[in-house]
Amino acid sequence: MNKKTTIAIIGPRGSHAWEAASRFSPDSTIRSYSHISAAAEGFSSRETDFFLLPVYNSRIGGIVRSFQVMEKMANSYWVDNIVLPIHLSLGSLEKEQKLKVLLGTKSVLRQCEDHFARLFPDVALLSVPDLEAAITEIRENNQLDRGVIEAEGLLVDQGLIVREREILSHNITRFAVLGHHPAGRTGYDATSIITVPLKDRVGILYDTLGEFTHRGINILDMRAESDARTQKLQIYIEAEGHRKDRAVAAALETIEKNIIQEEDSIKVLGSYPRVDMRVKRIKTFGFIGTGDMSKWFAAKLEHEGYQTILTGRSTPLRPEKMIPEVDVVMICVPISHTPEAIRQYGPCLADGQALILLAGEAEKTLDTALSCTSQGVELMLVHNLWGPAAATMKDKNASVVRTSRSGALCGEFEAFLYKHGAGIRHDTPSGHDLLMGVGQKLPTTISVALARALAENQINTGDIGSHSTLTSLYGILAMARIHRQNPRTYAEIMATGGDGRKIVKSFAENILKLITLSEEGKIDKLCDFIEENKNYLSEEFLKSSMKQALAVDEVLGKMSK
């Protein structure tokens, strides 16, 4: 006969901890302890299989006492979480009697103190470690002027009358589930660590966080506070990923060996399925297009817990069959095929879904989408200015063009970009197209033309570096990068229509003017030309750009040594 699972909680039957334990394992035996130390001792001595304790509340933040207990417990692992809406009620022996004292646990009173300070400023709040014993005392001594704050079910079970329901709105508590064995990977995990009290060193917190950041690991929660006994800095971090993931393991090892430089200075509290306190409206993203960029975004979205489906011309599942099964449709196909894909599949979307175009606006893609989808379909354009070779989207630019039909689903995808560090710029359709002429079409055209000029003049590419300043090398590097990648991508960038063409044509006209002035030896005219440009560009822009250029020069200078 299998042994029944047992769970240790703090608080009596009917409490929120009891409800959370019941949700975690409905068929388990729940053992109630009056305070946290007794529950921790019961779990550590294997009286129970699991130990459930509150770690975060939306009203009061992290519950420090719980982390202090976890830090000291050996052979325990944080393995899961339960997120529970907290419905606090006020109960007493009689409904009309004026109350003088309100009792509750320390955590509950902290959640409610603003509410009662505002509505009952003359009532005293009394924290009790054992709520069940306190209620028994109220009943036995007929203390009519005492009220109790807790879950309605507990108040009723204890024979009290409910005087006020739902004291606080938007109140949520996260409970950690501790087990005796570590949890395995799920693909959507988080890891919590806590350090020992650390020796004082300038930059230790900054350096610690940097080890996660440069590996593209998102920090979900972080606290740095003084240890009560030693008054030394102690850091708690919750990061995305499992402790056995390569990036997470490397970050932890480097932090301990190279930053803290103390053995056993980090305790991994556990890895567990990631908990999300946000309300997610999107369950599944469906991609039309199976190229590298679609796969890149799909992998990042799956890491966030979303389901993804990729469809295209070669997939067994056709896009029109996929669309009814998803919340958001992403069109991510070559630029020249984007309008055609919108016209073909836009009418398949139903009201309540969203269409997000991972494309530019040169081919009037938004106008096409607006005319091919119903009014109840959300619509947004996102032009990511990075390719599938990028490890992360941190500090990469993304141009977002919202429409009058961009709603909550589009907002959730934009929040995903923001969370991963993308630099989001909101554009109008025409403004986006013109700026893409500056940021993509013109540089691509210049790079292709430059490579052809080298060929036509038989320039030995091995001699270019030795005859270039670091600044003039920028264009050479951009040219080389473009010619190492898929030529069709850049051909399509140059061939798209729209306002971006104005920039290329204007550039070509000014090149001819400069050539004429140069060949005529009109140096003063050329100086005037440069001064006019300088006045337009502004001192602020030039100063900022010079700072960036010097930083690039420093990197290039080191690489050339």
C-alpha cells in the first residue's frame, strides 16, 4: 500500500495555507503547525514529505522570515509554487458589537494595516503566532470586542460570524513548496539562490547581476539586505532557467569563484516550474513562415511558457488549418512575399485573435492587413532590427507600429519584447518607412556599391585595413558583414518600395553634387556644405555619436593589436 503524501503548513484547517496545500496535492494529508519553526522542524525530521510556506504577497512583498528559514534548512529543495488569491474576511462572536482589538497573524495584519488604519483608526491590531489558540480564547472568555482577520472558511469553522468579506482586493500570495528531492527540468523553470553574508566589496552586487545579464538570463526577483546577525550584505536572486541549464550553471559558478571568491558562498534554494504572477491572455502563437527568424522568436516565446506552431509551404499543417487553433498569428516571411501572405491568410482570422506582422512597412503591409482582416482582429507591426544570429534581443532595436486595433494581445507581445531588453521605438507607418531608408536601405546600398567599386578598381582587400583610419573602417566592416550573409535578404531590402527610396535617391543626388564640387576644387563650397550639415544634425546628436564612435574605436584598436 502506497504511503499517503503529507504536507506541513503553518496555520489551522480552513486557512489560506490549507487551501494552497489542498491545491498542490488534493489527496494528501495536511499537518498543521502553529508556527514556522515547528513546521520546519517537522519537515526536516521527515515527518512530512513537503513543507509549504508563504514567500511573497502582492501587498507586502517578500516574506523575509520564510527565506531565513529556508536558508538554514539542510537537504531541502524548493520544488514548486502555488499562487493563491487571498480573500480576507473579518469575523467576531457578534455582528453589532463595537470592536476594540483585531487579531491575526503578522503577515495578515501587515496586509491589512492600511485598510484598518483608514476605516478603524481607534482599533488595536494584535499579532498572534497561533491563531487557532487565540480564537479558542475569544470563545471561552466571550470576548465580544475582539475581531479576527482570516479566510472566511476558517472563521466559519471556528464558530465566528463574518462581519466583512473581501477586505482587500487584488491580494495574492505565492507559496513555496519544499521537498526532500530536487525537481527536474520542465523547460519553463526558475532558480532561487541566496548568498551567505558577504564581505564588503565595491561593485559586488553589480558584478553579480552582470553575470546573469550578459548571458541573457532574466532576473525575476532580487533583494539585497543586511544580515540581522552580522550586518553584512546578503543577496537573494530568482532567475529564469533551471540550475542544470548551461547558462545558469555557468553564471552561478563564476559568481561564487570569481566574484564572491568564497567556497560554498551560494545556496541554491531550488529550481522549479516558473511561476507567473501576471495574467497571460495568450496561450499559443502560430507562425506563417518557417525561416530562421520564425524559429528564433518561437524558441524565445516557448522559453516564456507559450506554445508555438510553425507553418509554411513545406509543413504538413497548412496555415489556414493552424489559424483557428492559436491566439496570435505571426507573419514572418521574406519582404516581397509579405503582402501576398497577408491577402491569403488575413481573412482566415476571427474576431478576438491578433495578427502581428514581423516585417517592414515599405510595401504598405499595414494597409493591406487592415483591409484583409475583420474589425475585431487586433493588428500590429513589429520590425526587429536584428537577425537570427543574435543570442538575445537585449539592447537591440525594435520598431513597433501600433494601429487603432492594437489591443491586449498585441500589448502582451510588446511586453515580451520589453522584458527581454529590446529598445522599443513607436513609429507611424510613414515615419517607420522613412527611417528604415536611413537605417537599412541606404547602408545596404552603399555597402553593395562599395564592394563593386573595390572589384572594378582591383583593390587588394588585404591592404584595406592598413590604409584605413578606425572611423573609415566602419563602412568596410559593414560591407563585409552584408556580403557574408544571405544575399536575397539584402536584395529585398534594396528593392522594396515606399518612402525609404527617397533617402537613397537623395543620397545619390548629393554624392553627384559633392563629386562635382570636389573635381572643381571648390574647397570653400565643400566647407559650407559640411557646416550646413553640422547645423542640422545638432550639437547634442554629434556629441552623443562621437562618444559611441570613440567606444567603437577602442574596441577596434584592441582587436587590431
